[in-house]
Amino acid sequence: MISGFTREFERFTREFLLFTREFERFTREFPLFTREFERFNREFPRFTREFRCFTREFPLFTRDFVFS
């Protein structure tokens, strides 16, 4: 009975240590993710404007390219 408890406790301890390491890694990398996400939010409007410009000009480009 005690050996079964000991095995389960050792398994729990191993899994808890694994979780702790993963959580530490997450907390180290989260600021990096946050900075990248903020950069994306700042640049997305510019990307959207450029994409709209591209979609307006693309038919002209294809027409000129096909008929040249």
C-alpha cells in the first residue's frame, strides 16, 4: 500500500517538475510574444493599406502585362 502511494507521489513530483519548467519557459518567452504581437498590431494597418493599394493596381498590372 505504501509503495503504491510512493510510486504515485514520485510520478506526481516528476510531472509537477515538468510543469514547473514549462511554466518558467512560458514566463520567459511571454514578454517576447507580447512585443511581437504589439509590433504586429502597429504594422497591420500599414499592411492593410498596402494590400488595398495592391488589389486596386493588380488589374491594371495584369491588363498591361497581358496586352503588351
